[in-house]
Amino acid sequence: MQLNEAISKRIDELLRERKLTQYKLSRKSGVPQSTLSTIKSCTFHSMKLRIIYEICEGLEIEMKDFFDSPLFARENLID
């Protein structure tokens, strides 16, 4: 899977675990809902780590916890 797909899936996982909506994450993180929608639809080609950091802040997790998922294993990602 592409990296953007892995990021989208990971956010979905974390939202489900915390019983949050994209709207609530947007409010908690300061990341515009339109940006979250772009991430969810995988229509971005690259993303600044700052956005992931802000999402992590909204989810109240460390960045290392965001990336601690089999989704980001080298064998699961393609160029």
C-alpha cells in the first residue's frame, strides 16, 4: 500500500479506538476538517510531519505511537 493510504488507515484506526469523529479530531488538533478529509481520501502526495504531529496532539498520543503499527512496516509499503 502507498504511504498515504497507510496514514489514512492509521488515523481511522485511532479515531475508532478513541470513539472520535473527524470533526472532533479537527477541533482538538487544530487541523482543518478539509485537510483531514484530504488525508482520508488519499488525495495528497506528501504531508508535512507537522500535520501528523498536530493530529497526534489531538489524539493525545506520541508520534512514535502513531507510527507503531504494522501498516508502516517496510514490507507493507510500496514506493
